[in-house]
Amino acid sequence: MNLAVTGASGFIGQRLIARLLRQGHSVHALGRRRPSGFPDISFSEWNVTGGSVAAKAISTADAMVHLAGEPVGQRWNVDVKQRIRDSRVKGTRALVEAVASCEDRPHTLVCASAIGYYGDRADEILEEDSAPGTGFLPEVCVEWEREAQAAAGFGVRVVVIRIGIVLGREGGALKQMLPPFRLGVGGPIASGKQWMSWIHVDDLVDAILFSLERKDVGGPVNGVAPNPVPNREFAKALGETLSRPAVILAPTFALKILFGEAAEALVGSQRVVPKALERAGFEFRYPEIRNALRNAV
């Protein structure tokens, strides 16, 4: 297939492109800068927060994977929150507008979303048909997904992957967790009782490819492993993997000092399960947290 990929220089995007090229697919990347290390791909410059997408950049694509977006894991202020929203909502709208202008349109759009859609839900088990939560991140995710689903009006099959905490040593949350845990000063966050819905990066890439290939998959898909764990168990498993203690608590007030309003995303509880993937017959390589961490670390 010919694939158009946004967010190609990011942690997930680089893993995805490497896999696509190994499988013999062609890739056209869209973004602010050309991804390094991939001389065989084509590239179009695009500013996700405010630029229009040239139709020629996607007119030859059989399918698109849209991963671009301002990082959420930073201290929020008014400007940062606006960039988070615009990069997802306006960026996806621009991509769909480009699709609408093409005579030969891609048959599939796989668009990233996030389990932030569900908000803080304590012990509630969350499936794809669960209602959205309240607050900044759920609102952004609802708007983001609405823009992606608009592509269905132009005959495009749309899959929206609500991505959980992605485990891989090259990026994401785990890259930030490893230094303190390796020093023996890692541990649970806040109460440690909040649920963490995670996925190994290789399983996420597999899920994206699965969604591209399976014509019967559509709508929201939870991009998480089938066994979410409480934060305290996650910290214990990571400590065991590194042969380090994991008992130093990161209290909520300290997180609020460091991250401000963004601390809500760190202490929120989301017990998400991948029912859509399981119903479609997807098989996880790393369904359990300890095996996933051993491989990732």
C-alpha cells in the first residue's frame, strides 16, 4: 500500500514507518520536518497547528495514519492548552479537507485519539461505547474524533484509536519514568490505586496495521492491553524489572507544583479494555505488564 503518515518523526511514528517499510509499503510523511533515518520515504512539509494540507500529498495514498499532535505531557498554561487542542482538532480538520478535495481518495483513515476521552472514572470498566468524561482532555478528544469521523462522509473508512500509556524505551511515558526508577527513587503516584491502561509500542503498531488491513474494523478502538493495572502494581513491576526498590511515593501536591493542571491526567484513573480489538480477533504479544516491561526495558 501507499501510506500517508503524520507525526512520522515521533516515538510511535518512527516505529510504524520502520515496520511499514520492512513490509514493502511506500510511505509519504507529512510534518514540520522530515523524519531522519528513512531515506526511502517521500515528505511534505505541514504545520499541524495551522497549515492546510496540499491534496497532492495524499492523493496517491491508499490509506492515512494521523498521529500528529502537541505533546500532552508538559506543564499546561493557556497557550499550551490551545496548542494541544488546535494540533488535534484543526490539524485533523485540515487533513479531512484535503481528503475531500481529492478525486482519488484514500480508502482508510486511522486517526490517533487517547484514553483521555474517558476522563477520571475510578474503577469503572471502560469499553469503546462508554460515554466520554468531563474536563479539558475529554473535550479535546471528543472534538478530535468528531473531525476524524467527518472523513466517513467522503467514503473513507475511519478508525479512531484511543491510545493508552505506550511502553517503549525510546519515548513516551516510560522514557521519563526510567531515570528515577533506575536510581531507586521511583514509586507509586498519589494513592497508587488509580488504574493505568497501557500498551507495548509493538502491540500498538500491530493494532494500527491491523486496523489498516481489516475492512470490518471501524469507529473507536481502544489501543490498550487487555490487562490494565493499578498504578501501585505498575510501579512494583517496573521496580522488579530494574531490580530496584519502588516505594517512594509521588504525592499529588508535588505533581501539581510540577505540572499544574496537567497533574490531573497523571492521577486520574482509567480502567480501559480493548473490546473492539478482541472481538476482531487481534492477538497481543504483551498482554501482561511484567512481560511488556521486561521487553521494553
